[in-house]
Amino acid sequence: MREYYLTYTNKKTENKMNDINNFIQFAKNNKTAERISGSNCIIYTRVSSKEQQEGYSLETQRKAIEHYAQKNNLYTIAYFGGTYESAKNDERKEFTRMLTFARRSKEKISYILVYSVDRFSRSGANAIFIASELRKENINIYAVTQPSDTATSSGKLQQNIQFIFSEYDNDLRREKCVAGMKEKLNLGYWIQKAPLGYDQYTKHREQRITVNDTGKILRKAFYWKADDNLNNLEILERLHAAGVKVSHQQITEIFRNPFYCGIIRHNLLPGKVIQGKHEKLISEELFLRINTDKKRQNIKFKKEFEETPLKNFIKCGTCGTAFAGYIVKAKGLYYYKCNKKGCKCNKSAKILNLLFKDYLKDFEVLKKHIEPIKDEFVKYIVKTNDSNKDNVKLFKAQLTDVVKKIETLEEKFIQEEINRELYDKFLLKYKTEKNNIEEKIGSTRLDLSNLENQIKKYVNICLELPSLWEKASFHAKMEIQNIIFPEGILYDRENSNYRTSKVNSVIRLITSIARSLEEGIKRKAALLGGSSNVVGDTGFEPVTLCL
């Protein structure tokens, strides 16, 4: 009897489970669950310079990724990259093609496999945003040499920090490059392509920039302007007749460019001019005669720009279209409006400017917090950088192996086991590989002095931010806006407020630390990382600490 009861109960339970299973098809996020547990992946490899393209780097990346995929039973759907693409921005053709394929592929892609995080992107905040958007579609970026479980909050944070480090490494390289360019400019050497009318070449390792035949014709244009009082249209006609095809905008820029009278100016030398080493096309006196016209001196910056600094930066919260700025002349009042026909979103420029100034208070840092923020940020980054130690060991082992290969190659060449052609071929290959590995080891080392300078730059931006923005010039306002909100902001006309899905990651972390300091929270362990979550997920509001 007892056996019959147990059998009956088991059958009843089994029937009940079968009945429940019939409803699984109606469960939410069923497709999501399939993709999360999927085994399909795509592989993306990249080199950072054209020289590396001929080296061993791409092969190393691909082999390491394929080994990881095979070991973890992942099925490779497609390969992307395998070529030179700079990662300082995310407008790369192969990179964009890879993202499009991942999102639209009929086979559900669960992973994008890369060798290391900096192979995916070095754009910092933008890379974090892309990774976040991909996760919403259940596509995970996985760096085989920097493993992190992005299904967890701590794993997401770890990957985000790696993206920030890649951007930071790029900034350091850029600083070194810019320093070298500034030095050349200060010595009177031009660092870009010479303007129209010049030939540029190197002779005996010395830069030479000389006037060519086109330049000789352009020289006449300066005299036509200064002595014959011809307007630009008349000058263009004469130039076209002489075989020099330039536009109206180009001729204006030519007349305003002091390079033609031997003077160098450049964005890297703000407020400064240098006597160049190149050949003069015209005299300084002739250049000044053209450019000291009283009419030119009286040209003023359009007031509308000063009154509408948020145009093309604010986007309509309803349709996502950028706002334009305009003036109602009868009232002398400035307005912003959505550029999309039929949207009818108009708002006073004065009101939206004040609202934006108020919005910036969320990212403001008090002067008394500057030093504590710098200290906590450095500690946080140093703590996070400890995760790179394993990578350094791996890179050093790879470096030792390459050095041994070079030594073996030299021995074989000396003992005449290989000819000169093979020796040169493999020596170039191994040396390129060695340089790549040394570069990776160097990028994992923290330069605290440079790091503190970078942090100081961002902290100074946040210092009394609303007041700083209000007093800034039009161009300075735009720079501040784009640094903090790289994708602009949305205006919600129903609630009359701003919202944004993306804030500069470093600014975000600084303001999070500042908020904790202001609230009197002394738990530094949470700021330094560890097993607890340091930074919460961000939506439309600034990030807050999960304490």
C-alpha cells in the first residue's frame, strides 16, 4: 500500500511538473537566457601601428584567442580586424563592421573575444559606454589575457577600469608626442603638411620647405589684394586663369595665414608665434598691409554664439534631434529650438542656460576636497592596477622566450646553419615581437606623477564648475560641456530638466568620491576596491557609491 502511494505521488508530481513546463514558452526574456548561455563568439584582433602589421603581434593575438575559445568550447562564427586600426577613437571601419555583425547576426553572438582590453578600444569613457550597450543585448566583451566576469558588478567595474587605463596610457603617449612637436615648433620647424604653394622634403636630415611654381602665382595674389585693391572674387578669377584652382574659403585662409611671410602659428602654441625656418613667400610688411584693414579690425564675434552656447549640444528628449539657437529680433531675445520639423520644442535660451548651470552642481567639487580626492583616486587606481601583476609576469615570460629565440638565431647564423636572408627575416620578426611585449610591460606601470597631473586637470574642471562654465568664453564653455558629457545631454520638456546616459568616467568617479567626503563617509576600503562594489551602475543620473 505504501509503495502504491509513493508511486502515485511521484506520478502526480511528475504530471504537475509537466504541466508547468508547458508554460515555459511564455516566460519573459527567453531569448536573453538563450544568448547568455550561448557558445557563439567572434574574434577581433588589431595592431596599433602600420609597422606592427608586419610583425608577430596579430598572430600572437589570434593564437591566444583561438586557444581560449577551444579550451572553453566556444564556437567562432567570424573573424574581424587583423589589420592596422588606431583605437584612440571608435570610428574604425573594421571595428564598426564587427559591432554591426555582432548585433545583427542570425547566429546569436554571446562573446566578442579580444587579446586584451586595449585591443578593443583606448577611448576610455566611450569604450565603457559601448560595452554597456552590448551587455544590454547580452553580448559580452572578453579579454583573454585580462579575464573579468562582466556578469557581476565587480567584473563590470574591473573592465571599466581597464578601459580607463587604456585611455590613460594613450594620454601619456600623446603627451610625449605633443612635447616633441612643441619642441620642433619652437625651433622654427613646421610639423604638418606645408600649405599650398610650398614643396616639403628632407635633405641631409634637415627639413626643407621651399616656394614652388604655384606659390609664385599666389605671391601675385597678395599684391593684387594689397596694391590693386581687387576683391577675392576677382582674384579667384585671375588665379583660375593661371591654373591655380582654389575656393573662396581657401583664398581667405591663405591671406590670413602668416606662414606665407615666414611666421609659424599653431594650436600647440596658444598666443605665441615663431619665426620659421622655411622660405618666405611674401614680406611681413605686405602681409600686415593686407590684414590690418580697419574693416577687419572691427569684426566682432557673433553675439548669438555667446548667448546660445548649448546649441548642437542639447538634444530633444522626445526625438533626439540637436537644438538650434536663434534670436527673435523684435524682442531681442534668444531661444533654443528642436531642429526636427513638427517637434515644436522651443525654449528660452536664458532659462535653459540657467538650468544647465544648476545641473552642473551635481559634478561640482569643493576646494577643501581637492587633496583628499587626489589621494583617494591615486590609492584607488594603484589598488586596481594590482590586477595587472599577473599580466606583467606573463609578458616577462614571453619576453624571456623571445630573447632566447634571438640568441638562438644569432648562434645559427654564426655557425652558418642559416643564410643572411633568413637571419634578417626572423630577426626583424623577433625584434618586432620583443618591442611589442616591452611596450605592453611599460603600459602596465603606473607613472604616479603623470597620473596625479591628469587627476588634477579633471579636479580643476570640477572645482566651482557652475561658476567656471558661466564665466567661460563660448569656446571654453563648449570644451567643458564636451569633456563632461561626451555625447551631449537630453532636455526633457515635460519635466523641464536634463538627463544624460553618459558622463566622463573619471569625472564620474571624482564626483562620487567628493559626494562621499561631503557626507562624512570615512570608509576608504570601499573606495579602494576589493570584493565590494565601489561604483554602482549608472543610468541617467550621476554615479553614486554603493556603500
